Amino acid sequence: MNEALKIPGVANSWTMPIKGRIEMLSTGLRTPVGLKISGVDLDAIEEIGARIESFLPSVRGTRSVFAERTGSGYFLDFEWNREALARYGLSIEEAQEVVSKAIGGRM
């Protein structure tokens, strides 16, 4: 399933739903074992996370390692052409709603 559901920028974490939810509520992490790195410099936090991510696979018993990239990701910026939208009788809000549904999966 992991190979079939691989999405760039998203890590799969397979666990029982109730167990996973309880662990997440109690720790703030989505996995049974995790490491939180705190600080004020997001770039430094991301660098430390990447270094730890590269080191941990060599630890015996480790099944998977993923460092969340908090300062980077896949983003789309939309610059709406208001005149073109107006020609079709659309508002910015309606255009954003379409994008929200198409890309974000919002219902």
C-alpha cells in the first residue's frame, strides 16, 4: 500500500485509527515514536531534522524515518485576472472556491 499511495511531500503512517488518534492527541506526533525539535530558527530546525533523518535509518530496528519539512513544500500562488473573471461573471471568491475543491479536495 505504501508504494501505491506514495504522494510527494506526504509520509504514510500505518496504524490502527483509534490507537493513532490517541497517540497523536497525547504527543502531538502522528507516529508511536517521534522526535520533536524546537527553536526559533525554522531553517536550523529543518536542517537538524534532515541530519537526524539521514542518521536514524542505520539504527537497528528502525522501520522508517521521515523529517517533516516545515519551511518548504509544494505551493501554488494564483494571480487572478479580474477582468477575465468578470467577463465570465465570476468573482474572486467563486474562482478560489473552484481551486479549493479541485486541488484541496474541499467539498
